[in-house]
Amino acid sequence: MSTFSLYGQDSISVNERLLKDFGSGEVAKVSFPNELTTLKTGKNGNTIIVQNASGFQASLEIKVIRGSDDDKYLNSRLTLWRETPTLYVLDGFEVVKKIGDGAGAAAADTYLLKGGVPSKQVEVVSNVEGDVEQGISVYTWVFSANIRSIS
């Protein structure tokens, strides 16, 4: 029997604020820069396996329409981080992918990203050949912890 996977109606929120001003193509990507496990094998095949705590870190690259309400909100968070890092209230993002099975049932693949701060400036490009990417603001956040659940 075949397995089907239907996607649509994804949502992304920051601090419980639903983001909506996305462009086209890939608008968000959660990635994990560090290994979750460290393994070291020595003499006689003796092996030490430990959990690498930095493996719980995550990063999120998110693309919104330049000048939109979401761009203004995310830029305000970036500005707060730059100006007063000691008073910054850490951000939490929730990225939810809706998954259908083709038979009427649906699940939510949810990533909860906690303890977040902006990690890069927003770059800009000017292009006279009509490149649409110049209308997109790309933000990158890093997080101290993440939880993935499928329900």
C-alpha cells in the first residue's frame, strides 16, 4: 500500500505573533549547526559516546517581504538586541508544517525554538534586472534549545 504526504497551511510565529508577509519560494529554514552526539573510538575498539549539549542549538533563516509589517517587527527585535542586549527578552519561534495523509487525517510537525536572539544583520542588494530577491529581507536567529513534535 502506498503512503501519501500532503502539505500546506504551514505557519510561523514569533513570540505568539503569527507571521504572514512572506515572498515566494523557500521562506523559512530551521537547521541544526552542531552534532547531537560525540563519539570517540580508541585502542582496542573502546568507544566513548556522549551527548553534545550544543547539538540542541538551532538556527532559523526566515524571509519576509521588505518593508512589510513582519519586516518592521523583526527589525525592531534586531534593533533591540543590538542596542540593549542585557535587557533583551529572548525570542521563541514556532514553525508548524501541516501534513495530510490523503485519507482525511492530518498531523502537525511542530518545531518549538526557544531562547532565541538575532545572529546576523539584514543584507540588501539593488538589481536593475528585476531580481525579485531585492524585495526580500532575510533574518537569521539562533536558539539555545529546540523541541520537535509530531501530533
